[in-house]
Amino acid sequence: MTFSKQHRSLFIGLLLVLELLVACAVLYLVLQAFVQPVIVTQRNERDEIFMLAAYGLAFKEWDGDYGQQKPLRGSNVAAVLVQDDKIVAYGLNREFEKRQLLYHAEMDLVLTYLDKLSHTQKNVATLEAATVYVTLEPCLMCFSTLRTLGVERIIYGERDMAHGSIKALQGSYMIHRPELIPAPTPFVNQLNVGFSHASTVQGMSLRKWLHRQAVKDIYQSAYCSLLVYKLRYTENNDALKNAQNFLQETPGTMPTCK
Ligand SMILES: [Zn+2]
């Protein structure tokens, strides 16, 4: 009897230790996701660099508090187009400025760039082998436009559960389409968690959220992290310099980095 009780206590003790270890492992993984970018490959690192440039652009071109400043340009969403490790075009959401709801950041980028190309080349302009980095998950309109133009990859930041294309494309028949890849940087998690809280607790819309100071602060942190970026892959040196120079040359507010 005593022997059996001892075994039972030992068994329960082992179970508790096991549960504690599992809980620690889960906590560790969650913390890792929040504090460290998921940089595994050279391409991951390059993707993080150009996404940080997109955040930096959104910070420099920040459009004030929702409803407080008129006319507003549009939501604080930015996109950059990368070919051969160089940012060759960029766009910002200009829905209010243009008074057209079609002017998402990706559309602004595409329309501006194609217009420029049509003046410099004879053939029909495409964006084959290009990558677009956009701070908000693209909607179906933007996704389809980028697909039509031959964009190879789309790296996106914050999720847009209401209008984003990821859920809409699940089970899609489309075979040849751009890859939709979450940006490997911890700033995305900060934005997702922040908006999840704001929408749950305050019922805030994504449009209003993207004009909040909290978002601007995260964009600024992303910009600052690009300025002091430590490369793991020296092959990305040109990409890093290009991204830093791009922000240097773009008009707008410079960040205050600690
Ligand atoms: Zn869109």
C-alpha cells in the first residue's frame, strides 16, 4: 500500500515537472517570436531589410491623426518595389489625397512606376522577377494587379483579417501567382498584437489604428533598427546600403533614434 502511494506521488511529481517543461518551452517560443526576427537564410535577411525600409518610408511620410488633419493623404501604409537588390519604386496609400479608394500603396507604386517605364521603353512594361514589400497585407485588388504584372513575391507586414487576400485565396485554383510571405521581422508581431488589442478592447477600425501614435512609434523603431542593422550575411551589404540610402534620399521626417 505504502509502496503504491509512493509510486503515485512520484508519477504525479514527474507529470508536473513535464508540464512545467512544456510550458517553459512554449513560453520560450512565444518570446522568441516577439523579440527576435526569424532570420534563417540570406533571403530572410534581405526581406527584413527591405521591409524595414518600407516601415521607414511610412514613418517619414506619416499622415497625422485620423480626422484631426485635413486633407489627409491616406492610411499609413507604404510599399517598395525591389529588383536586383535595389528599391526602384515606392508607393503610399493616397486614398484621401486622390479621392479615390483605388489608391492603395501598391496601386500608387504600380501606377507611378509603370507611367515612368512607359516613357522610357518601347515594350509593354511588366514587373517580372520583382518583389514588393508592403506594410499591410495586400487586398485582392492589389494582389491581382501585382499578379497580372508578373511580380514574383509579395512580402507583407501587418495582417488585414477583414480585407486581406490570404484568407480569400485559400483553396484558390490559381497556380501561377506571387508568393505571399510574412515579413521576418518582430515589428510585424508588435503591430498585429497592438491592433488585436485595440480592436477587441476599443472596437477600433484598422483605418483608425494606422493613424495612431503607437503605430508611428513602431514604424520609427523599425526605421532606427535599419540604421544600425548588423548583417549576418555579408552578401546583403549592397541591399542594406541601398535601403539606407533610399530612406536618406526620400523626403520627410527623420527619426529620433535612442
Ligand atoms: Zn489593396
